Amino acid sequence: MIRLAIGTLRRHRGSYLGTFVAAVLAIALLAGGGVLLASVLTAKPPADRFAAAPIVVSAPREVSVTTKTLKKDKVKTKVKTERLTGAGTLPANLPERLRGVPGVSDVIADHAFPVRATTADGSPLRGRDDAPVVGHGWASAPVTPYTLTSGRPPGPGEAVVDGDLARRAGDTLTVTTKTGVRTLRIVGIAEPAGSDALPAQGALFLADADVAAVSGLSGPTAVAVLTATDADVAAVERALRAVVGNADVRTGDDRVRADLPGALPDYIGPISIFGFVIGITAFAAVFVLTGTVTLSVRQRLRELALLRTIGATPRQLRRLLGLESIALAMLAALPGAPLGLVVAELVAERFRDLGTVPAQFEVGAYPAVLIAAAFVGVVVTYVGARIAGRRAVRIAPTQALTETATAPTGGLAVRIPVAVVTTAGAIALLTFVPLGGPFGMGMSFLSTALVLCAIAALGPLLVRPLTGLVSRVLGVGGASGWLAGQLARAEARRVSAVAVPLVLMFAINAVMLLNSTLLTDLAADEQTARTAPATAQVSAPTGLPLATVDRIAALPGVTGAAATLPTRVVVEQGGKPEDYAAQGLRIAGAEPALDLAVEEGALGGSDSLAASSYVADQYGWHVGDRIPVWMADGHRVTLRLTAIYQRARGFGELVVPADLVAAHDPVGLASVVGLRYEGDVADRLRADFPGVRVTPTATAAPAGDAANQQGGWELLVVISLGFTAVAVVNTFAIAISGRRRELADLRLAGATTGQVQRLLDREALITVSVGLVLGAVVTGLVVGRFSLAQDGTFRVFVDAVTYLGMLGGVGALGLIAGALPGRILLGRPGPAVADV
């Protein structure tokens, strides 16, 4: 049987080419997505700031919530955590207390804080790979260790920088922190042992006497503990835990987590992004590969009938098809798995350019992932062949003697339940899941996938009446059109096999692109509405300290000011801490300069909290409730809910007092100040605050990273579109190649090559139209429901240009894919065409 399977593959190399190509691409995409996800899940910080210290003590870098429930007379304890975006400080006297622990030889306090730096000409200064610049006291240089390569240690008003920064810094730097703006003179260059810089951060060292005033820190963010030569590190660690209380004692690879969170590459976002990538590619790969294998099996009905004629049993034919599919998929895995590494690197590079993943992210080679992708490809190909062969092998032996062979009908006992289940799942998601929330995009994709599965299960049943309608419209005009309509109606299964990949191609990509465009447009609209009351938007490349904001708001002629300080806030929901984007808000003046569309309550107050309507509904909050929150550094405070607002897109789900953000966020700088004013305030701003940008609100660019997000979605569309495009071409090629005898008969009956080509073109037009109609229906259902969940408006097109571009692009590809194989086949000599 194995020899027969291999011989069949050799004999039908051309007919199996489409399946082979589909399998190669499917395995490559599965491998690429798997490698990306594995790489980001196992990604580690590229360097350890505390490499020279065996033990590091730090404040917790995460929020933990413990819940206890009584279940069957047993107490079940659950601990949920959420990472913090800032670093809490340790008691100022902790280093001295740690010196007395047995086995400790020295203790070094590290005060780490983010620095916004510019050179003498006003150019922003960043570390390697656009990494942030982190400030420290000079006393903490040995914990890496950093050593001077030139110059001297810093004194008051001076700084030492790493070699990478020194090459671009010049003699002086202007540094901005939440405590103010200062000019520092560079007096030395320091390098870490074995390299010229830490890959993920630029280092700037101040005189220890200047650290508190520049950073605003009340204590160290970490304490490096050096042990005596003969000390037992494990014993010292245990002794330290008894002294530090709630602080974390870190050893080994965990020491790097004691660094400032903003100085470490963040892979939380990329995990969800690459998880979405693997979800899309896996669904498309399984969908396309199964359909391609099924169609290729159907093209061999006469051959299967001949084997039945000479005594082969259905079981033997199923085994033959299974072995053929395994052999073909294993052969496809040889180029497909390595190609996955290339795909992964190309995708990662594009995401690095967009800033969606850290610049330090590296794609690893994971043999287990490549093997798993190959295995999945083999299994899917095998299952597809078994499903297709289930009915095909029951073909009557006598059909081998007829001009055409048709697979037995049936299979509705399986198809209908699958369609019912998937349709019910899609309806449930579109009806009951809050698509307006943070998981809306993912749920819309899942809904689309379920609807497509239902269409695939009911393919011929759905396509037959639609083909009848479309073919009567597009089949008018000449004998070729009439015959194309007749053939399309008679071969509903063939039309379905070709149309379904077109439905997939249009619906999956259109839903992703239109929904992401909708979110971007809504965010821009809300940004415009939020800032409309202001005359101008004031900003600076490095941000604005609150003291500067207050000076700006106090200028003569300013009637209203609203400064926003971006941060992250953690709240608890059902025993689980959740992290939300938030803004610190400072309001001044009699006239509002920011409109959040407050629907209940009022903004402002020293202990106030405002929440978006989405979060308030999610948590069941009401104005007047006391809400405990954790700030970026882990500081817990209880605030009173004073307002619920609507315009949260591109802004944040929570609003807290600006002073609270400045005190507990590592950056603590205002990103923008909206001003209402009269007279020459803009000129005064430019004169009194060098480097400040004053932009009329009407021409101000939307805030946030909407462009990067849209770029990320467009990249996902390109990946999915490319794969499904190849699948469409493959499917058309397989379908046409299986009609050699039919086309030869038409030529023998007197049809010219031109007439046959026109027939195939008209059939392709009917098939593509059927696919696009079904795709438009799926897209309209999902996009319309998604749009309704966003702002109560039902939209189908969202962006007419994008929609028509997708429709025209997919339609053109389908028509080319339908016309080209036929022309190639008809261009061959007559005997080759007639050969079966």
C-alpha cells in the first residue's frame, strides 16, 4: 500500500502540486506563528543591571490579590497577580539595616528613575535601539559593574554617561524629570564590564547628593547585597527575608526584575499580538488545507472508481488516500518548517519597525515548535483526505466506464450538526459578548471564524440557490454565458469548493481591516471632540513637569487649562487585579479646556476618581463609591468616584489626580496641556518656555499610538491575505486541472479555444461573484454588530474606499486565478489536453 501511495504521487505530480504548495505554506505559517509566540513567551531582558550582586532587594514589582473560598468543607486559596509599570521605593534606612545581616560584606542602594534628555541643540537623546535613559546615583555604578573609561566621577550639576550616549550627547545635557528641568555637564564616560552599554537602556549617573532632588524619590528602588567570600548565599538570602518584610529578595536570573520596569523590554503586549497571529494563521491554514485536499481528492473520482473495479475495497482506498496525504505533508514539511523561521523573522522585523515589539526582541529557533507545526500540517492533511475519501471511495465501480464520475451525495448527518453548532456559537458571541470591550477585536475574529465554518459545512446547500440566482444574471449574453450558467448550476459542489476560499479570503481580512479602521477613526473622532474646547495644545518633546504646567496655566490671558499625565492604574475585579490605561488630570481656570463627555458627576478633587462608562458598567460602580486602586509603583489608595465619562478611546479608562500620578509614576510628566486663552499667550509661551510646542487644536495630531496599531493590523491582513490568495489560486488550478477531459470533449465537439476560454472566464465570474456575495454577507454581519457595540451606529462599509478596494482586489485575484489555469491548459497540444 505504501509503494502504491508513493507511486500515485509520482504519477500525478502535477495534480498534487497545488496540495503540496498549500501544505508548505500552511506549515510555514504555523511554524512562523509558533516560533514568534514561543520567542516572546521565553524572551528575557537582554542584560542584568545587577550582574555584580548575588542578591538584590526590591519593592514588589506586581500587585497580588488573594481570595479564599469555601468549597466542599475545604478552603481554596487563589492568588492573582498583575505586573506594575513602576517601581516602589524601599525605606531609606533599609540599606543600613541590611549591613548587619551575617554574611553581608557590602550594601549598595540604587535609585533608578527615568530621564528625558535632550542635547544642546534640542535633539532627544535615547539609548541604543531607541531605549530609554535611566538615571542613577554614582554610588550604584559598581552593581553592574560600570567603571570609568575616561573623565571623573560626577559632582553637583554634573553627570557621567555610558559610551553609547556619549557619542551623541556633546558636553552638556538638558534633563527633564517630574521635579523639573536641569542642565548637566558631562564629566565622564562609564562602560559596563564586557560591553559598551546595556542593550535595553541608556545609563546616566548623577552625583549622589543630587539624586533626591532630581528624581523625587524618597528612598532606593533597589538594594544590591554583596556577600562575603565564604558566605552561604542561600543562608544570607533567608536571613535577609526575615529583615526586609514585604520586600522581594531576588537571586539568580530573577535579579533583573529589580530594575526599573520601564528600563526592561515589555513583552506583555507582544504575547497577545503573536497569540492573535497564531490564531489567525492556524484557522486559515486548517481551513484552506482541508479544502484543498478535499478538492484534490474529488478530482480523482474516475481513478478511484477504476481501483474499485479491480477489487479494491473502500477501506483500502481510504488507507491509500491517508498514506498519500501523510507522504505529501511530510514532504511539504521539509521546506515548510525552515520557511517558517524566515516568515517569523520578517514579521518580527516589521513589528519592530512599528514599535509594537521591543527593539531587542529576537526570534529563536525552536525545533520542538517546528516539529509540532509539521505534525499539525500532516494531521490536517490526513484528516482532510479522510473526510474527502469518506464519500469518494464509495463510488460505484461501474462509474469508471462512464465519461464522468460523480461522488455519492450525502454527509448531511455530519454537516448539519456542525453548521448548527458553529452558527449558534457565532450568534452567541455576536449577541452576548461585549464587543465594545478590550476583547472586541478578538471576539469579532472568532465570530467570523465560526460563521465561515458554518458556510464550509453547508457549502453546496448554500451555494446551489445562490449560484442559480447569480448564474441567471451573469450567464446572459451568448452561448458561452448560457453554458457557463448551466455548468455552474449543475456543479454546485465544484462552485462551492472554489467559492468558499474566496469567502474566507474576503471575510477574514475585511473584518480585521474594517474593524481596526473603525477603532482608529472613532479614537480620532473622540480625540477631536475631547480637545475641541481648547484654543491650543501645548507640549514638549520631553514632557512637562507639573510645576511648569502651573506656570503655564497662570499666564495672563489663560482662561482654562487641562494637563494630562499618562499612567497605568490597577483595580480589582472578582479577586483578580486588572491593569488599565489612565490619565492624571490637572484642571485650572474658569473655562473648560477638555471635554470627556461626563454623563454623571463632575471631574476634579484631591481624592477623586473618574471612570469610563465601560469600566463603570463592568464593575458596577456608581458615583460616590469608594474605590481602592494601585498606582504605577504599587502604592494603594482609596479614591471616591466623582464622574463617569464617555470619551475614553485613545485617552484612558480612568482619571486620577495629577499630583497622585506625579508622586507615584516613575515618569510623572504631563504629555500635553490644553489651553483656552485670549491675546498673545502663544507668543509668551514660546518666549518664556523654550522648546515648548504650541499647536492650534484644530490642527493638532491625534494622541496615542493609533497609527502603530493600524499598521499592526494591516500587517496581519497582509499575512492572512497572502496565504489565502495562494489558496484561491491553488483551488482554481486544481479545479481546472481536473476538467481536462471535459475541455477536450468541448474541443472535439467543435468549440474553438476562444470559446472555451470565454466559457471558463464566465464560470470564474459566476464563482467569484458567489464567493464575494457570501463574503460580503459574513462581513456585514460581523462588522455591523461590532460597529453597533462601539457607538450604537450600525455600519457595514466603515470605509468605502477600503471596502471597495478589498472587494475589487479579491474579485480581480479570483478572476485571474480562474482564467489563467484554463489558458495554460488550453495552450497545450491536443493529446495532452485529452489525456486522463
